[in-house]
Amino acid sequence: NDAELYARIALERAEEELRLHPENANCACLGAIVLAFLGERDRAAKWLGRSLEIDPSDINVQYNAACTYALLGEFERSIDLLEVWLPQAGAEMRLWFRNDSDFASVHSHPRYQKLLQLLQ
């Protein structure tokens, strides 16, 4: 399947980038999303923890970590991060959030619905 092939290529590139630049929190977080997509939950959680350890205040890390938690089924943790992220997010990021399929699994959650109401 093409999606899995490209995900594995992305993961290889993320692993190489982290070998060269272990402080790259965004790369670790994006790699966590790929690992979650591939069903490698434990590795995804480790990479996610690493990214949040490196730079917990980076809004891109916060957002992508929230995506990863949603993909892993950890809805409360996902929404916790979104609540921190939302006040810092610009208009473009807010629009992206409103339409991001990574959050499909939490759409019916009351706290998620409340966040969507704040966007209006």
C-alpha cells in the first residue's frame, strides 16, 4: 500500500534527522504521528514524550502532539494540549485545526466541541 510505503520513507528520514539533530522536537513529534499511523503505539509514545521533553512550549509540537494523542486514542491528553495551544494559535492554524482529520476520533467529545465553539 502506497500510504504505508511513504510513511516508512518519512520515518526513515525522521530517524536520520534525529540522529543528526537530536534536539529537533518538531521532527520527533512528526515522527510520532507517522509511528501512530503505522500502528507502532509504543514507539510513537516514546517519540512523543521525547518531543514534549525537548520543547513543551513550541506551539507546533503542542499541536502535533495533540494530533498524535488523538490517533493513539488518548483523547483527554489530546484535548489538554489543544486547550494550551488554542490561545497561542494564529488564524491559519485555527483553520487547519477545524478541518484536521487527525481529530476525527474526538469530534464527539464535549471538550473538543467546546474548543470548536471558541473558534467562532
